Amino acid sequence: MSSGLDEDLNCAVCCETYEETKYKPVLLPQCGHSFCCPCLLQLEVTETKFLCPTCRTPHLGHSVSKMPINYALLSISKKMLIQEQKDDFFKLSKHIKQQLKEEQESLSQRLNAIATEIMDLYEQSKILKEFINEVEENEKIARKSQDVLTLKSSLCNITHILTKFNEVTKDMSESAQSFQSTITQHIGKSDTSWPLCRIVPGCINAWPKVPWKDFMNHLPSAQLLLSPENPTVFFDLAVGEISLGRIEIQLWGHMSRAQHFLALCLGTLGPTYKDSSFDRVEKGHNRNRYLIGGYYNTNNGTTSAQGMMEDLEWGGKYDLPTRKGLVAGWSFEAPGLEATFGIVCGETFKDSLFCPFGEVSSGMNLLDNISLRECVTDVKITDCGLITLVNMV
């Protein structure tokens, strides 16, 4: 804003900025100059016939209280004041947001290090489990054996296992020291960006059905560090050994049905969409195509679409017009089908969905092609999980 305009918005006598309460700009009829009302009232008290402070034109007739307000000048002043306040607000908000982002980045880096360590510990635990199985197998052989050579062989085997175990424990110790060093570095480096794309696995073997209000208590701690507003999940798809690619779905996190879908992607409540297949393609009344899935594998070798949570939304105010890429519930309120979902594919026509809870954000062309196949049951979800980024805002 030019300095000349700034001066025009201030009273030339007292230098106060014009505003609509105390310092209203009053227009002098004889010369057209404007000054704030308090200054002109002061001049009027001093002398009845006062001179314009700028051009010295004498003013007679109306009292200051009856002179016109310069509303054009007042409007410009008000707009400038609002703009200045906006500038101050956004300057402060930018500073605060930058601090929050730096803290979020630091937390995400620490989370990345912790998640990496957890994965390493999980792999080491698997190795130890294999060692235990090998020792137990040799114990079975030794119990039944009546042969000296066989016993010597078993003894040699478990001695070799002990050697391998010592090597693994050494690696574990080095890994723990490295982990502690990494955490220390992360805490001290808030200006380094580490992109993170980590699958957060579920860890609960039981398959309970929980009320929506208690669901957050069952989430992995890593998931709770994410924004609940729009979590993004992925499906890796394949036919046999042939990888088809990945799709990503952004969920509407405020909906319990979206959190239910998220739990089935992570295995948080037991079952998971991993290794499940699409079930069919349905055509709506208006020729819309819907790719249907959601039948997960159970522990007894069958499939199920039983819901894991209660009070999932359906119909009414949750109905939305159909559009390509929407992901919606497909249970039609049948309790045994609450895990099923439908994805809108192909060209869309006027229709409505009972309860959309997310939308495909990547891989729509792949889904279109799958929905055109004669059979979709051979398309398997080989992996699924949650996508996170340390620079997510």
C-alpha cells in the first residue's frame, strides 16, 4: 500500500486513522478536505468561523455535527484495517503452523525409528522361534533313538543351533545400540525430512465385535499418531503370480464405517482383507458398475463378511449421489455382510449410494479394467495397510 494512501487515511491534524466509531472522517463542504470529527469539533469550539487546516479556506454555516461523513474514505480505511489485521493473523498463523509441523515431523521421525525397530524385533523373534522348533525336533529324535550316531548327530545339531543363537543375540545387541543412537539423532534433528510409507500391522488375534465408541482403544499406538480426518489405505492386487498394481483409498475418518474398513485393512480387530478376493461385479439400475469385495479369510479356512463393529452408518442422511471412485458399504444392513464394500467403476449415471465412506485416490484405471473382466474372483488383495507420510499435514 502506498505511503500517500496511508496519509490520506489518517487525519492531517492528529494523525489518527479514520474509523467508524471515534475518528469518523468529516467532509468540509467548501473545500472538500476531510478531517476527523474530534479535531473539527475542537476547531469549532475555538472559533465559529474556522479555516481548513490544509488549504485555509474559511467555513461558515453548518456546524461540524451536521457536516457530511466521507463514507468513501471511511470504507477504504475500514478495508485497509481489515487487510492489516488479516496480514497480522496469517503471519502469526504461519509461524505457529511451522512450529507445529516441525514438532509433527520430529514425532514422525521417532515413530519411523520405533516402527523399524519393532519390525527388526519381530524378525528376530521369528528366527528364535525357528531355533526352538529345531531343538524340539532334535529332542523328539533323541527320545526315540537307540543309536549312538543318531544321538551324536542330534547333539551336533543343537550345538550348531547354540552357535547360531549366539550370533543372533550379538546382532540383537548391536541393533539395540543402533536403535538408541537413531532415536537420539532423530530427537536432535527436527529439520530433516524422512518420507515414511509404513504398513502398521494389527496385533490382536481375537476377533471381537466392539462398539464404535470403544474402537479407538483397540487401535495400534502408531495409528493414533495419524490424522483421523482422512487416512489413506492401499490394496496391492494380483492374479496368481502376476502383480496388477496398487490402488489407494482415502477414507472419511469421521465415519465409523470408514474406521471399520481401516481396521480390516490393518487387521486391528483380527480379520484382514489381506489375501481376500473380489467377489463380483454388480450393475445398477442405471448401468453403473460396482466392484464388490470384503469377504475375508477366517481361521477355519472359510470366508466371512461379518462386521467387527456395531452402529455402522447406513442410508438416510448418509446417502450420496453416485460418482466414479466412491467406496461404499454393501451390506444393506445385513449383520453378516457388514464387511462388504462396493467401488463405483466405469462411466457413472444418476444413482445413489446408501453409505459411501471413502474415495479411490489412486489406481482408478486399474479398477475400471478389473470391473470389465468376466470373472473377478481370481483378483486377490495380496497386501493392504495404511499409508503414512512424515510430512503429512
